[in-house]
Amino acid sequence: MVVSNEFSTESIPPSSIPVMSSAARTLRVLVVEDDEAILAGLCDVLRFGGYLPLTCGRGDRAVTEILETSPDLVLLDVMLPGRDGFEVLREVRRHRPTLPVVMLTARGGEDDRVRGLDHGADDYVVKPFSAREVLARVAAVLRRSAERPSDLRAIRLAGGSVDLERREAVGEGRRATISEREAALLRVLASGRARVIGRDELLREVWGVDPRGASSRAVDMQVVRLRETLATVGLAGLVETVRGKGYRLHGDAEPTR
């Protein structure tokens, strides 16, 4: 049993349960987990926290279940029969780029955490975990998901532009598609205009994770890939690096709403 002995609704004092509105109590969480004991425990905890749990026990069924049930959040185990969680996450992001996903993993190494975040996970929980931690992370991811900047429609720079709603960069007579994560990153940078946005802030706002104990490599790797895509349409200079501090948009970039 990889779950902490705290993994029981009896161990959660009422004061520690996230305060949710009556509407939030109808939120549906799909748990993709093949261990029946862990699955049952997670479902009990989610019900206790006011969520409606849905279940799936196989990686090769997970994407279909997600598309058919349209959950508000997914708790996704890494080690699954049929298909591992990283592969599932990668395909989910093609269909549901903004769906909140929290990875469940017994792998606590930095490389595995970075891999999950890099594929688009919003957060991760390392086994063994407590019921209190699961509820806190689910509530935090849902809250951060709702708070991310979304009113910016486009960013213009001499020679081209990026449509954040369509996730499309245009310039030099060419077009390129950016990922939902990259669009979210650009939204945060654009909301700060000329202000330098640190890696910790980007981890909180774009990845929705607590930067304490997390690696900033996921941010740097995402920026590298974004620049490579933007370079194909002549917009490689849109995101600037400020050494030792973070990133910002080019001074001539014009965000539009």
C-alpha cells in the first residue's frame, strides 16, 4: 500500500477542508488509477471534499473517458496498464489543452516531475500522500486554473502577431501553431508588459504549482521551444531573457484585448 496511513476521511479535520461554494460541490474529478485500494480511497476523499469522483483503471481507456465524461479535473497516475500517464497526458493536451491535470506518482525524482510539468501537468502528488494534501492540491489547481489571464486576445510586434485565442503565430507570410501552455505563458508575460516575470511566478501562474521544491527547468525548456516556433515566422525576439531574473516581452510588443 503506497498511500499514507493518513489517507482516510477520518484524519481530515473539518477546518482543513477547502471552502467551496455550492456550485463547486458539483465539480467532477476523474481518477485514473489501476490500484483498486488507492482508487477507492481517492474516491472517498473526493466525495468527502464535495467533489463527484469518476473512475478509470487503464491508461489505454483514459483519453476516451476524458473526452466522453468531460471532467473538471483529472487525477492521473503515471504507472498504468496499457499506456503510461505521460503518454495519456500528451494526447489529452491535444484535445483538451486547458483541462486541469494533477499527476499521481511514486516517482519523486526531479526528472520525472519536470517531465510531467513539461508535458502539461498542472501539479503532481508524490506517493505516499495524505488525503489532506490531495484535497488541497485539487482545490489549488482548480482555483489557479480559473485565475489565469484570459482576456488578452493577441500580441503584435513589427512584422507579425500571435493570436492567443487561436494559438497561432503569423509573420513573414507563414503561420505556426503554439501550444496552450505557450499561449498561457505569453498571456502572463503580456499582462506584465515591460515587467520582468520571474521563473517562480511563471511556475505559479502558468503551471499552477508551488515553486518551492520545483525545478525552473520546465519554464526554460518551454521558452526555448516557444522561441523555436516563433522563429519560423520571424518573431524569435518576442520573448526576451533578463539574466538572473526571468523573462519579458520585447519592448515594442503590443498586447491587445
